[in-house]
Amino acid sequence: MFIAGEMGGMGLIRNAVEQGRQAVQNLSKGIKSESETQYDLIVIGAGPAGISATLEAKRLKLKTLTLEQDTLGGTVYTFPRAKVVMTSPMDLPLFGKVKLYDTSKPELLDLWNEVLSKNDIQINEKQKVDKITKTEQGFCVECNNGAEYSAQRVLLAIGRRGTPRKLNIPGENLPKVAYRLLEPELISGNKILVVGGGDSAVESALLLNETNEVTLSYRKETFSRLKPKNRKKLEEAIESKLLNVILNSNVSAIDEEHVRLKIANQQEELVIENNLVYIFAGGELPTEFLRNAGIEITTKFGEAILKHT
């Protein structure tokens, strides 16, 4: 079993693409030409690492199945940036060098679709892997829809944050919606809604608030689980009217230019002008999934991993 992409420490698109390619080159050396398994390789996850791995596997003529728990578009749309910017080109197997100077999420999705269709590659979407079991021949992969597949090798390209918890409201699949925040210094001059009441939501709202107009929406009456430092900064921002905080509120719908909030004890919904939404509603971490796959997880609390003498 191999790991590539964000889970392997390569979160940047170009690095994830390269790691996906290298992982397949490496694992291909151990694949037998004769096997009772259905596939040589099963790739789990269709982000940059997973797509690159799938292309490299096709180039090496490996019989490959790629499984994605969401849709290809869903994977792209959970990217933390409104825009995708690359300073160096990425080298996609079977496609060549690609440089994204200032690309939107729909443009990136078009690129993935073009790459896959040109090489006649099908991604099995909406198939979430629940369990991976070691067998004599390799691995048995079980999905949430009851499907089972066997392969000599498995490549995990699922990201380290698992599945972001969605609100399941109209408009949540728009490109302006994200579930993580990276490089807030590149985001300015926007009307932003941040959803959530934990440290991630508050920290993001405070960072974005420096160069944007930010509203923080939280479904409860008070922020009860914040680190003291974040609580102090939040209180200061509210007191100085730098940050608009709406408690007891739930997002009911998102469209291209607005968001709608349902506020407790108010009949009419609040409509706010908006062009970016960040949702921090928690998520399902892949820890249990990895344990089920036979991977040992160790949590370290301030212990030195490497000591220099």
C-alpha cells in the first residue's frame, strides 16, 4: 500500500502531481504479470495526486481502477483557494507540462476532464471506500455501495483532512465555496462569509478581516470552545466593530452574489452581499479508515521525532 499527495506531505498541486507519478513508478516494479486480482492497482482519491497516478498507471499499461468518494468537481471545489496559482509548471503524465498562472476552479476542473477524456480514463465517482483488507494476492477494497474490488497494489491519495462536513444547502457546490483557508494574504477586497464557531473559523475570520469585509456566522448562542488567545482577539474585533458576528444563525442558501442566513426567532431571512464563503463545520478525519486499512496511527504530543546531537 502506498500514499501520495497531501497525506504524504505534498499539499501543493505540482508536488502532489509529481508524487502521484513517482509512487506509481515505484509500486509498478512489484506488480506481477499474472495475478488472480481484478486490477493491478486501485487508486483511492481523484485529486491532483490521484489523477497523476492514474495517468502514469495508464502510461505503464497497468490495469487500474480509480475511486472517488465525491465527484471530480467536488474534489476541485473543496480546494481552499478561490483561485489556483502556480509559479512552476506541473508535468502531467500522458499530457505534458501545464502552467496555471491564475486559474479558477471551473478552469481546473475542465483541465482534469480534458486530460482524462483524452486518455479514455473513467473515474468511479460517488464510491467511498470503507475498508481495505490484505489478501494473499494483494488487497480487497470494499465500498459503501456494497461493491468489492481486488488489486495487487493500492495507492491512497485521499488527503489528510478526510471528508469536510457539508451544510447540504442550495448553492454549496458553487466555486466560491471552500472548506479550508490557505494563503489568506492573497485574498483581498472581498465580501466573505465564514461559517463555524471553532478555532479554525475564528482564526480564518480574523485573518481575512484584515483586507476584506468579513461576516462570521455561528449556529449557537456563544463561542464555547475557543482557545483563550482566539477568544480575546475575537472580543477585541467585535468591540472595535472590525468584524461582523451573527450568532444563532444558519446559512440557508448561497448564490453567486449573496448568502441567506436564517436567524433564530426571526421570521425573515437575512440576505448578505457576498462573493466568498468558507465553511468550517468540522469533518470526518481519515484516521479510522486508515486503521481499518491496517495502517498504524501514532499520535505524538510534543515528543521529539528526531533529535540532533
